[in-house]
Amino acid sequence: MKHEDEQLALCLLETLYDLARADIPATPEVLAEWLEAPESQVQGLLTRLDAQALVDAAHCRLTAFAL
């Protein structure tokens, strides 16, 4: 991952946590809006983070491992 993508991935993890605490359903669209990033980039990051067992990309949520 490029440095820029790594930073966005960390922000994505933090945003998933914030959305869960605020009881706001997370979707790729919502994440893209909150992160001010293209939805395609967010979906790509979700897939990469899912492969690392940090998120459940299908449900847009953090895994227990990520917490």
C-alpha cells in the first residue's frame, strides 16, 4: 500500500469506529462521504483491510481483531 493509502486506511478504521459509536450504519457511500474520498477507493481499501482481518467488508464493520 502506498503511504497515502495507508493514511486513508487508518482514517477508514477510525471512521468505522466513530460511526459504530454514533449508531450510524456504515456503508461504502457513507464512508466515502465522511472520508471525502471516491467510493471506489473506499471499497478497494475495505477489500484490502478485509484480507488483513481488520474489517468485515461485506458488512462495513470492524472485526474484533481490529478493536
